[in-house]
Amino acid sequence: MRYFLDTEFNGFGGQLISLALVPEDSDQEFYTSLPLPDELHPWVAQHVVPYLRHVPPAMDHELSREQAADHVAAYLSGDPEPLIVADWPDDIAHFCQLLLTGPGQMVTVPRLTFELINAAGFSSAASSRVPHNALHDARALRDFHFAYGQMM
């Protein structure tokens, strides 16, 4: 199954703050936020942090990196060949870094495939119900892909 990925992070090269996976044909979405870094990039403090909790109550939980990695692995465990779709390279990088649990160690996940799409014309700020919230941005990316996917 195809999963649309979005992450929020603390500025360029910064720490992962939240991550969402939205499946193409199911309402079984994944969202987690992680503990905030001690120092926040000013733009992130203004445009991301206030919206971290704008998700359904059942999904509103903050997990440690280790817990988040385990939850991502459990979420994907029922799919033998998940395809992770993103429109930005840092989203894929943060996703992969989350899977690492130590030197030479990672959580157990099925065979993963990644697709970096050219979403020219897509703006999460313009398309998302809650811009700069990973869950809402991933939903917007999924909707954009299915509305305009033939052109990508």
C-alpha cells in the first residue's frame, strides 16, 4: 500500500518534531509528535508548535524517539511492501533516521520502498486544513496526488 509521509522538524537540519503516514485507501492513519528540542527555531515556534496537537484525540500523543520508532514499525508490520511517498527529501531522511535505534541497529520493518514525487504546484500551506501539521499536510499531499497524480 502507498503511504503519504510528512514530517515537521526544527528548521533546516533540525531535530524531528512530528511525523505522519496517511494510507492511500484507508482511514488508519499514523501520527506522532516527539519531545521538543530545548531551543526552537523561531519560525518553527511560530508556525509549527502551536499546531502539533490539532489532530484527533486518539492520535494526540507524544512519544520518545524509541517509542515512535516502535510504533512506526508496528503500524507498518501488516503490510508486506509499503511504499512511502513524500514530496520533500528531508521527510524521507527523518523517517529513515527514526528507524535507527542504535549503532548498527534498527526497528524491524517490512521491505520499504520510497518515492520522492515532484509535486509542482503543491503547497501544504495552501492545501492543508492545518498547515505545518504533519497529519494534515500528509492528507493534503495524498489528496493532491490523487487529484493531479497523472501529471507527476
